[in-house]
Amino acid sequence: MTTTAPPPTPPTTPLLDVQDLRVTYGQGAGAVPVVQGVSFTLGREKLALVGESGSGKTTVGRALLRLLPRQAQITASRLQFDGCDLLAANPAQMAALRGRRMAMIMQDPKFSLNPVMTVGAQIAESVQRDRRLPRGECADRVHQLLARVHIREPQRVAGQHPHQLSGGMGQRVMIAMMLAQTPQLLIADEPTSALDVSVRQEVLALLDELVAEQGLSVLFVSHDLPLVRRFCDRVLVLYAGRVVETIAAADLDEATHPYTRGLLDAVPGLRHRRAQLPVLQRDAAWAR
């Protein structure tokens, strides 16, 4: 079920073209569909995937990179990145795309960074992926990347382990690792969910800066509707693995689908105090 309002028009030559993407776990009578017919295109823009936990947001992002478990069955009528058929690509071709041209920022650096390696060594692995640089030149490149994401004293930070960093610094390290290969598509999976409000704004400003300078296309996975309204260009609302509404981020308050309205109504506000937040009334037809 989709809204009757016409969605914003994406660029004419999208970098990413996803049509009827489906992800299922298991086979036969025990098959469980988790993504059901998701379609969208992505150009040089910031496109948000929003919805409750379990709506399929992260699964869509991981399916694009073919990072789902082996038992996941991925199908689509079209799944293309810059003309490359992602479903037909063999493991070597996908390995060449990941990091170099398609990158993903994971949700929480505490669980994504290797706890027994310094952050400098982890960034160096990305730097050295395509060619072996002398140790001094590689270290200089690592320090440049850390400075690029506005980390002070990059030489000192490069020698630290993940547990020695704040959440904001850890997320900046993740972004620095992504920048090592200058990708075209960035999938950001809840990149600010573990950060406080002030640090969150700094990370978003950094991502905005990188989008403007490098022309990145961003698929932004989030459940934070006020944040999406400010940061993104378009919004896809997912419910039970389906897109129920597509709308310009600036027009999010004018959404018409009852699920989107329910999500918006459940956001607490500072200006209007309420005794309790409303409970979302669901309709089984939304998942069909």
C-alpha cells in the first residue's frame, strides 16, 4: 500500500537501481520473508530508509553489498550499481566493489572495530588494500585520513585502541576507513545512534561535507525521523519489509500513510507536552 502523493523525482541516471528486491530466510513452508518487493533508485543524493527495528532497513543495505548470511535468499528483477549486476557478480567482483566503490558505516564502532588492534593499524589495512606503501608513507596517509575527519592529534589517536576512544571519535575512525578508498556509494547504518546530540551533529556535518566535496551517494538507515528530515533529501518508509511511502524529507510532516503518521506522532516534542505518547494502531493490510 503506497501513498497517492507523487514521490520526488530522482536523478535521471541513478547510480543504484533496485527493483523488486526480496530477501527470504529458509525454504519451503518454513521460509520467512524479511524484505518484500523493495524498489528505489539512488543518484547523487541522500536517501533515507526509515522504520521500526525489524522493518528490514539494515537487511536492504547488507543485501546490496551481499553481506547477508548464506541462508539468506536474495532475488530482484534488477539490482544494479553503476551498470554492474550485483546479483550476477561473483565473489571476486563483489570483493572489488566493497570498500573501493561501495562502503558501509556500521551502527556502533564498539562492535565494528577490532578491539585488539590500534585504530591506525585498522585504517592502514584499507590504505594498503590496493598497493603496498612504505611504512612511513602509509602512516602519513593514515594521519591525513584521521585529520580529514576532524580528529585532533591524529598521530596520537592512530596509536590508540577502540576502547580508548569516545563514541564520536570511534565513528569518525569508521568514516576515515571508508574514505581510504574514495567510494561512490556510502551506506550509513544508524551511524549516529550511539552518539549524544552534540557529537551527532558534528558527525552529520562531516558527512554533509564529504557528500558536497566527493559527490557521494548516501543510503542513510535510521529510525530518527527529526534527524532524517534535516539531513536527507528523500525518505523511504519501510514496514514489515515493504515500502509503504516515499516522500521528500522536507515534506515529511505532510506524509499521508497511517504508519508514517503513527511514527511521527510517537516522536516526543519539547514544545507540546503530552501525558503519554500515542500507540501506533497497525493494519494487517500494510504488510501485504
